[in-house]
Amino acid sequence: MTKLQRKWGAILIWLIFTLLPVWGFFSSRLPLGHNSEFHAIRTLAVFDIWQSGQWIPRWSPSLAGGLGYPIFLFYGWGAYAVSAVLMLAGLDCIAATNGAYVFFALVLGGGAWMLGRELAGHRGAWICWALFAYAPYQLLNLYVRANLPEYAAGAIAPWAFWTMAQTVRCRSRWSPLLAAVTLAALILTHNITAYVFCPLVTAWGIGLALASSQGRTRKWASVLAVSGLAVVLTAFFWAPLLKYKADVWLEDVYSQGYTPQDHFVYWWQLLSRTWEYGFSFPGPDDTMSFQVGIVHVVMALLAAVVLPLAWRAFPQKLAFAMLPFFCLGLVFAYLTTSQSEWAWTILRPLNLVQFSWRLLLPCTLMLSILAAILVGPGVIRVLPPRKGEMRSAFTRQRHIIICGLAIAASLPFCKPFAYLPLDQDRLRHLLGIVGMTTTIVDEYRPRWATIKRPPNRPIPKLPVLIDGKPAANYEMPPVEKRMSMVFDLATSHPATLTIPVYYFPGWNSTMDGMETQLAAASGTGLIEMTVPEGRHKLAFRWQPTRFQNAASIISLTGFLVLLIWTGFNKPPLRRDRAIRPASLGTADSPPERPSQSG
């Protein structure tokens, strides 16, 4: 077999086993999960927003039964943008949502492979890929929780680590741009995952820079600049979020049983092989799995044995390479358990994670990287030097054995419980008759709407009101077209007009071409305005506020600065090898032994 044939064979194997976890999404139906239909509806909502001419999703006119909902002002929409692009390509929203899961499975597999190769060579790449792509928590997000944004953010996370390593190593002039864009994509995809991973990636980049043999100051400054520019690039998202968060009921999302203290995991659950499609409850009676992964646990135990040996037998770079990932993996696993309640009490910002078991995602990534370094170049010289032939066979094929075990352990979980009998027409019908907010506690309802409606339940069709009475002559447009509305109103006396759409900053109106003031109706929070007597043409349109436009300009400026930096960035000819030092070995050579002389 030629080298080219081996290469394409390896690519084919990677492709098959990367897509195997998401085989249940190669269907025209939506796999059943906790919130499967929510993500298909949000995909449809982003598509409708784009169709209305707004390319940055903020206000969704089709949610809440046509009352509108500012969900994308507060919730990352990056994953839905991918599925909405597939809708623009001609797929319906069900196929597009399934296609997004498949797309992010490829992103995840590629990122984990590249990160493993960066840190531990060819064999480490396969190990990191298999352990992270087949981590039970990934399959939990796919088939039990059906959480597209969190799965997508987990797919982007390895790329964030890899691009940051490329920036520190000065691989290319494009490395800082790629690192900043990757971090920005993480922020736009899932708020909570970005809240955990972005500081982690930045701290890791600084650690790599300080471990470099040359140019340390320039490198850690580049890491901070990349992280800062990622924040600037996403200013159009997080700045309005912070400004308008007091205008909705965001605090409700951390109440009614949705706190870390209500969802602690027990140690035996981290090791249990039980797999169910239920829910998380206070106490040990959960009906969903929180296992770390049997191979991940074995790798952590092996690292606990190898680390002291490596510290004595090798230059300390091997131990230093594994130690951060070993410690972080254990810390994240510990923070999911009830024994860590004291830490959640002290570290109050950590409570934004909402569910303690969400930390299983960084935990499995840390353990996957640890296994890649440990088994890739590291464990070879720790094994006893007897039974040479057996050891030689193991050392050559160790990555295949580890990958096979990881895949075989998780393969029984790579299937949906059932499929939902939904299509795009059915979802459109639901949006018209059901107050679909795609939330659990209606947390994005405007604060002035004090009359709470049960979310995701049928609601009566609300008419246009004049002086509090239904106006039979005025029909509202379909829910997906309520970003802009025009009415011809004739009244014999000054009247109060109420439109069945939530008022929120961004709504503007004109009367006979002149701007007019809008207000929120007491209790309902609907758009209300006073109309003088006579015949008038009234136009209502949602547009970004001045603050939102200013935040977008800041983001655009940050992108221009990033492009200028890329243009003037000239990496040194000699690349720093501090991240993968010679003492760790390469994909096919063992680590160097310390000198015994002197």
C-alpha cells in the first residue's frame, strides 16, 4: 500500500467514525430529545429574520404566538445560523437542523484531531479525536438533551485551543485571526459554554507563552490581544445583552429548580454505565446518564501512576505537559459532584453554568488531551522493557487499541430513543396557534408584560384593539412577517391603538410618514399608541437601536484591526518548539532519556 493510499484510507476511516455518532440525524425526521423541536423552531425563526432583511438575529417575530420575542438578543444563535444557511440552500427546517448536527460532528472530529496532533503527534491525534468525539456527554447532548448549541460549542472548543497554540507557536500570519474568529464563534454559539472555555483557552495560551524558550512577552501579549479582539468582534452580541438584560426576566432561568445545587452528580454516576433518555432531578434519582467514560477514567488512573514515574525518569517537560490537563479534568469532575457545594457557594460567578453537570464537557476534553499526550509520545518509556515483541506490537498499535476501546464503549449510546412526527408545515402551524417561546420559564418575556402566559401552550388569537375593543377590519400579517406592519386607520375621535406584538426597544412607528411615540400597554406589554381623529397610514417596523448599531460598528472596527494585524504580522522564520518539545518525542519516536553522565 502506497503512502497516498494509506493517507486516503485514514481519511475515510476518520470520516466514517466521525459521522457514526450522528447517524440518527441522517433522517427526514427529528430525533426525540428534551428540546428537539425548540431548535428546529429557532432555526425557522432565524431563517424568517433573514428573510425580513435583518442579518443579525435579535427580535424574532414568529415566537410567542406572534407576539414576538427578543430571544436572540440574549441567546447565542451561531448554531442556528448554520442550519438557516442550509434552509437558504433549499432544505426544510427539519433536514437543516439535522444537517447542522452532522456539520458540527465534522467540526468536532476535525478540531479534536488537530489539537491532538499539535500536542502529541499522529497517534495522539487519533486518541484525542476518539475520546472526545465518543465521550458519553457528547452523545447525551445529541440524543438525550438534543441540545444543538451546546453540542456545536463543544465542537468549536478544540479549535479554540488549537488556534491559540498556533498563535503562540507563530505558525502563520493568519494564526491570530483564526484564533480570534474561533473564540468569537464560540461566544456566538452558546453563552454558557463560552463562559467556561474562553477564560480557559486564554489562560492556557498564556501558560504556553510563558513556557516558550524565546519571545515570551510578545507571545503572551499576542494571546491577550487575540482574546480581547474576540470580545470586540462579538460586541454586537454581548453589549446589547448586558444593556437590555434588565428588560426581561433572565433571573427566572436560575430559579424553579434550575440551579447547580439542584443538579449535583454523585461519584458513582460518573462511573456508571447506565444509559437512559430521561431527565436530571435533585438527588440521585436521575433518569439520564452522567458518566465520564470508562476509557477516560482508565486514562486518568494511568496518568496518576505515570506522572510520578515521568517526573523521575524524564526531563520534567513531560510531566508539565500532562499535569495541567490531569488536574483540570479532576477539578471539573469534582465540581459536578455534591461534595463541591462549598466551592459553588464561594465562587458565585460559577453558578451561571446553571447545571453542574455541564462541566462534564470541559472535563472530557481535558481527559482526552491528557490521554493523547500520555499514550501518544509519553507512555512508551514508562512500560517495563521486557517481552520486547509484545511491547513493540503494543507501542506501534496503542492508538488503534485505545480508539477502538473508546468507540466500542460508546457505540451502544449512538442512537435516538424515537423520532418526532414533525415537518416544516406542522411547525409553521404550531407557531400560529401555540405560544412557542422555545424556553422553559419564559425568561425572555419583556418585563413590562406582567401578565404571564404559559410558554409553549396554545393561546387565543389576539386581535388589533381600538380603545380596548377588537377591530374586525384589521388583520395581522402571518407571524413570520410581523417584523414590519402597515395599517390604514380611520377614526372619528382620538383613539388608543393596541397591536398584538410585545413592545421592546427597537420598535419604531410612523404616522403619515412622521415618527410617533410607542408605549407598552399596562399588564400585557403589547405595543400601544395614541391616534388622533381622521384617516392615517400607520407603519410599524422593528430595527436595531442606536446602541445596537454602535456595538456593531465596534465589532466591525475590531475586525478591521484584526485584518491590519494579520497584514503586518510576520512570524519568525524559526518556529518555537516549546509546545511540543523534543523531550516529548514525536508521533513515531520515543521521548529522549535524560543523560546519565555527571
